Amino acid sequence: QVQLVESGGGLVQPGGSLRLSCAASGLTFRRYIMQWYRQAPGKERELVAGIGTRGSITNYADSVKGRFTISRDNTKNTMYLEMNSLKPEDSAVYYCQALDTVLNTNYWGQGTQVTVSS
């Protein structure tokens, strides 16, 4: 049974930082592209950042470039999102996704809430 469990969300003031984690089990983690998405109330889910299977290739949404850093540790089956200089518009539920483009399969976590407010 595949499980993706996000953690690390919470309430933070503008300009603050948070580190999200996504712990995976039940799959061969190193074979999956990992991505972070977010969804704010009334908005569509959007891709925030992605990382290749070995961690050497990353991509970011323009809105978070220079502020967010995605990383992964294949020995711990865990992906991270370091978020700095947070803005109120970063408030959303953040989801992690595991994507296998060869087998055309993907899995989602349950999400973790991030609220940026003074």
C-alpha cells in the first residue's frame, strides 16, 4: 500500500520560513519524480516545484523561484520543501505527488495546511 504523508505545515508570519516533508512508503521511492502542489480556497491546484529521481534536476513555479527549495533523500524515502520569505499568497494546502512517467502512475498525499498571516 502506497502512502505519502506530508508534515511541517502550520501558521507563520509573512517573511517567515517553513520546511515541509513528504515521507513515502510502499513504493520504490528512487524511481519516482516527486512534486509539490498547492491549492488555495477557490483556486485550482498548481504545481509548485518538482525534482527528478536522483535529485539533480529541479523546477519551480515562477512565483516561488528564489524563495523555495525542493530536495529529496532517497535513503530516507523523503522529499522536502524549504520555504523562505513566505507571503500571504503562499497560503494553501500543500500536497506531494509521486510520479512514474514510465508506468504512468501517480500517488498523492493527504496535504498539509500552510497559512501565512500576521
